[in-house]
Amino acid sequence: MQDNGTNKGHPAELAVDGIVFKPIALSDPVPLGRQILGAGKLAPPEVYSLYAILQTGDFEDVRLDETFDLRAKGTERFIAFTGDRIFRLFANNREIKWGLETINEAALRLFSGASDNEAVFLEVRGGTDRLIKEGEAVDLTRDDVERFITAPRPKTYHFFVNGQKYETDQPQLTGLQIKARVSGWNPEHDLMLEGHGDDPDRIIADDEIVDLDVTPARRFSSVPKANFG
């Protein structure tokens, strides 16, 4: 008799308190919530909150003693949280349930469906949306519901001062603004732009605007002020 695959189980993935998903196998395509937790060797099941990540990206509560039809939902990923305190947030209008007091940028990228050239922003109504930086963790303990969106990743510009790399989202800075980025800048020193190719080195005045949208990146150094007598 030909095997139609019904005895192979239903493959799925389960993460616990984060987004590290590990494979689990469910023999029943319509398992109870406690069976899903059991497949992940999580016991006792009563100490966990379980959510399915639907194809839409939304989270759906999976109760311990209620069945969940994996075939109808098209669901392959679940997240379990230790405890029952849950924070509600939205990522690109997808409703997320999160069982930790903070959520990191990597999780927000995953749940919002951010592409490689997109960044995640905290939506600030009536203000400027705040960029969530790589590796940043966002506090979810505030009273209001957090909403996150994705948008094209801001372009960054790099320059070097005394060999140390700096970055900015501004394509141009004045000499004074560049010096202000350098911790412990000696006010008795000038900012010198190192020449590229046949261009000579030259001093940058405080009010001079320097274009940073160039390749290779600008290189500056700190030099003692020249004394004229």
C-alpha cells in the first residue's frame, strides 16, 4: 500500500521565550495545546502561554485543552512563554503577543517581515518615528500599546578622525560638528582633512561644510594650531 504521508506526522517549529525555533513533530494534525508543548518537552504545560504564528503574521492564543487545526491554519511555528504576563504590540499591523518585558530588534524584524534594506521604527504619533537600532531591546512595560513599522533603512555616512571610525545620518557636517563627535577634542588643535590622491592635506575651518557622501570615506586628523608671528 502506498504511503500517503499521513503517518509521518506534522512538522512544526517551537520557540521558548524568544525566536530560536526548534523543530518538533506532531503525530496529530489537530493537537491540543498541551500536546504541542509536550512535543517541545515543556512541562508542566500549565506554566506556559502558547501562541501560534499564523500565515498572516498575527499571533493566535493556543489553549491547553483546546484543539488547534494545523491544516486549516497553515501554521508551522509556535512560541511558548514562561508565565502568563503578555504584552500586546503591533508590527506592520500584525498583532503580536509577547511574554517578555523587552523585545529585541531581531524579533521585530522577523515579525514585521522587514526586508534586508528596511529598518524597524517605533511609531510616534504626532512626532518623529524612532529608529530601532540593530541589537536594541525595546521596553514594553509602558501603558500604551507599542506600534512598529518598517521603512527604507536610513543611509549612514562614515568618516575617520585620527584613525577612529565615526558614522552619521547626515551627508554633510561642518568642521565644528565633526570635532564635536570626537571625545576629548583638544581645542588647541585644528581639524585637518587628509588629501586623497594628488590633493594636499588642508585645514577645515569650523564653519566649513564637508561633504561626507564620497568614496573613499573622508579621513581627518588632529594637528596643533599653526602659530604665526
